[in-house]
Amino acid sequence: MKKNRDDLPLILGLFSVLFIGIYVVDGSQLWIKMSELVFAPLSALPLALGLTGLVLLWYVVELWKDSQAAHEELNDALAKMQNEVEERRLAEEHAHILTATKNEIIESELQRTKRLEQIRSMGDFLAGASSLKELRQIAVRSLNTILPEYTVGVLFADREFKRWKLIGAWGEHKESVHTEIDIESCWVLRQGQAYKDRSSTQMMMCDQANLTTIKSVACYPIFCRDMQFGVLHIRSDKPQEPLLSTDDEKLIIGVCNTLGLHFYNAQLRAELSMASNRDALTGLLNRRGLGNTLKREIRSAVAQKYEVAVAMIDIDHFKQYNDTYGHPEGDKALRLVAEVLTENTRARDVVVRYGGEEFMLILPNTTKAEAESKLNTLIKTVESESKNSPQCQRAITLSVGVACAPRDQRSEEALVRLADVALYSAKKLGRNRVVTHKSEPQDKIIRSRART
């Protein structure tokens, strides 16, 4: 039962009852006078006080028990409240963590989706590339989009797969990326595997990457079927381990594999094109590879009002050369002539092995006089180099016929025919010379050659 201040009158009443009761029980002390106030004898007072004290003691004990119980209930209530507060705090923290995690997952998924879209776009652009050069350019642009936050260098192999040269670089330390490597100095090229390390250990197997200012390095090969087309080099000055997350590394490996496959397909196409459009002996375009090149050049010359020269070139007495020294020696002579023609013409000029010992030169934006002068220089160079070259058994001379469009003809076939007639004229005049098409005499030669 609970105690309160209303219990005090009860205690006083109890004391009075005890006091009177003790007085009544002690009959020998009865001396009440009805006309006076009733007073209990003082002898009953100690006993009444003692009993009342006992009652008070019991009352105090009960009050203490009640206070203890109330204190425990208060402690329990406080503990419960604290637990509820803690549970609510933990729930809020959990909800915050879940929200942050959810946001991170969403952001990560958005980034992943963005990168996958970039890779898909890269694949579309790569599939539409028309040359290895264009493939390299697309690869560099795509990798720059996918890995903008690192220092990156992209190196691709030359035509002979002997040197790998830097095609693109970006990032804070792009100046420190090495510009050229070979297979002997690159662990990735030798092993065909990814390479990852930190230069803080000074234990890098790659000398090119072992720089004290660069803390973390990762290199990935761009290859397919044992053909090492390139190396993707990533570096950072922060000693983070690893440089790339697991997901990022998987993505980069996938990108490199995709690039390798496209480069491999392009290489196959180039080799097939070389086989069908290039002369196997000299590497020059053949007649099939010439295609519509001359037709396009004539069209451009007409549209832009300049001249394009066509030269038909023949090695003098080449049958005799083969009969005397053998066909292997004749092949060497053909290769030397092809090299001299290629090395002494402009990038825009077209050199063709037209057939047998016959070559064709297409010289855009070149007048007949300029072509004659250039070809006179060329035949002198061929004669000089062949005389001093171990590839040739004797000096090689050339006979050349030249015609120009649109001055002489606008038709591809007719222009080649005029140049061929001029060549025939050069042979008739003693060989080792250049003859240009001239309207009057050439008509007679055309008719003469037609009869033969």
C-alpha cells in the first residue's frame, strides 16, 4: 500500500486509542471525575509511546520499501526510456546508413550504366573505323572518356610490331609518360599480362615505371591471339592500393579485350587488302588496288582547275636482265626501283606496279612540264642507285611516257593509253628518257602501235 500525508491523523488517532486503552485496562488507576476533564495517568504514557513508536517504525519501514519500489520503478522507466531512445537513435542511424548506401548504389549503378554506354558507343565507332589509324584515334578518345581522372598513356605498335609509340596521353603527370617502348623493355608486352605495382617498394619489374615520383602503376595489354597491338598505362602519385577498384579493373580489361579484337579484325582486313590490292614483291598497289583512284584524281583536277599527270614507266631491257642474271636478281631490281619511286615522291602521289616490269605514277596538281622534270630526276636516281647497289647486277634505266588530264584527256582509259603511247615513243627514241604526249606525232604512233 502507498503512504501519503493523510496517514498522519491516523497515526495520532492510533496513539490516542492506545493511550486510552492502556488506561482502561489498568482499573486500579481509575480516578475519573465526571465534573472534570478526563486525564490519563502519566504511567500509561510510556507504553503508549512505545507502541506508537513501533507502529511508526513499521510505518517508516513501509515508506522506505515503497520509496525503494518507486525508485526501482523510476529506474526501470528511465532504462526503458533510454532503451527506446537508443533504439530510435540506432534506427535513425540505420535508416541514414541505408539511405546513404542506397544513394551510393544508385550513384554507382548510374556510373556503371554511363560507362557501359560509353563502351557501347566505343564499340559502334570502332566497328565503323576504316583504318588502323582511325582505330587508334577512336581508342584514345574513348579511353579518355572512360578514365578521365587518372594519368594515362596509350601506346600502339608500329607496322612491324617492333616499337610501341605513345599515341595519346592525359592527366596531371602526362609529361612523365614514356613515349616509346619495345618488347625487351616492357614486361606487359613480353608476358601478355596486366602489370600492377607501387614504386614506393622500389621493386618494380618495369624500368619505365620505376620512378620515385609515381606511387602506383597499372598497365594492361591490348592484344588478341598473341598479337600485341598496344599497352594501356595508368599511373598515380598517390600510394593507393589498389590503383583501380575490382569493378573498374574488370571494366578496363573488358575494354582492352574489345580494342584488341577490333584491332585484330582490322589487321586481318588490312592483310587481306594487301594480298588482293598490293603487289606481293614490292608492296606497291597493283592494278586492282588502283581501283578508281585515277578517275577520282581526274575529277578533282577538273573541279579544282589543276592538272594531274600520269606516267607509264618501263624498265629497259628487263627480259634480257632476267635471262642473264636470273629471276631472283630481277626481283631484287624490281624492289629497288619500287623503293626509289616511293622514296622520291610525295605522300599524295600514287605509285603502282602496273604489271611485269611496268610501273605507273599518278601525280596530282602537277603540270606536264613539272612531271617531265621530276621524272627525269627519278630515272637518273634509279640509274645511280642501281649502279652502286648490291641488289643490282648492272645499272637500271627507265623509259617513261607522260600524259596530263584534263589537257590531254578527261577519260581514265584514254589518258593511260596516251601515256602508254608516249612510253612506246620513248623506247623508239632510244630508251632511258621521258617523253610527254604531243597531239600531232602521237596520233601517228597510236595508229602505228595499233597495227602492231
